[in-house]
Amino acid sequence: MKLFTKTICPKCMWVKTEIQQAGLEVEIINIDHNETEKQRLIDAGFLTVPVLEHEGKFIGDVNEIISHIELVHQ
């Protein structure tokens, strides 16, 4: 799993906390410091973060991300 974030992003911090509490392994990608991954998100149709990528699928809605984390954690 990859979580795309920005340096200052309260929703990103919330999602990161949920992932840590679930004990899941995730690669954190800060798009403020990674122009290639930022462009990849834009190309996929996302203009905001957080975005979770899992098994080739992008999830951009925070509530869906949290639900997905809960499903994966089970």
C-alpha cells in the first residue's frame, strides 16, 4: 500500500494514525517532495490528498480510505 500525502495536511495525519493503529505496512509518499508521484496522482485524476493506492486501485475519499484500512486489518 502507498499513502500519498502533503507536508501540512490534517486529513493525511488522521489517515496515517489510523494506519499505524491498525499495524499496517504502508509506504508514505509526500508529494511536496516527489514531483514524479505528484504527476502520477494528477494523471490518475486526483487533485487532493490523502490518496491510498492498494493493489493498483486509488482511493481518494477519506471515509473510503478508513473503511479500506479496516477491511485490510481484519
